[in-house]
Amino acid sequence: MPSEWSDYTQALVDKGLVSQCAIYSMGGTQWASSCPRFSITQQHFQHMMDGFQDPTELRTDGLEVGDVHFTLTRLSNRDCMMVARCSATGAGCVIYRCARCVIIATHEDALQPGMCYNAVERLGDFLLEKGY
């Protein structure tokens, strides 16, 4: 495990690519977060992970990240990335499932969704290459 997981999450926020970011173990333990109050309950985390296998429930019920409800809009063809949108605020959420960790990032409506997606994808690909 890298010595400072928070370096990854904070770098994405500091560069203005995401609003908030967290990295979790596959078991749902938070390894790092760019903001102390940005967290996901174990129940919501498991619901999200189950959605990678069968997205039917996520497509109908949506998912909770922090205190925001998002609607699943896309599951990548590699089944490792999800994109969701909050209809109330226009904010978005990008989730990348690596081999041993999960990156969860949000962006406000004012940020370009593509910037958040690309940043999370690059970090996820990097961590995947490193065995995470």
C-alpha cells in the first residue's frame, strides 16, 4: 500500500479535477479522503459494489455517496467504472473499481464532468498497474 493514500485524493482536488475524492479497500474500509465528512456507509458501499456485478438495482434505486443521491448513468464496458448524476444539483460521481481498492470522486455541476472522469480513470489505471 502506498505510504500516503491521501496524496492521491488531495492531488485531484488541488488540481481542480474533482470536488471530493476517497479511496476505499474492497471491503469498504476508507483508506483516504480529501474531506473528513466525505464518507460512505458500509451498506451504501456494498450496494455500489454489488452494482458492478448486476447494475439493475443501481439503475432503479440509484446510489448514495456522502449525503447525495445519484442516479447511475453509465457502467463502463470494462465493468470497472461507474458514472452517476444528481438530478437535483447536477453534480456527478465517478467510481473506479481496481483490483484491491475503489476510487470514489464527485464533481460539482460547475466542473467539467469529463475532467473528473478522466482524472479518476488515470488514477485507477495507475493503481491497477501497480497491483491495487
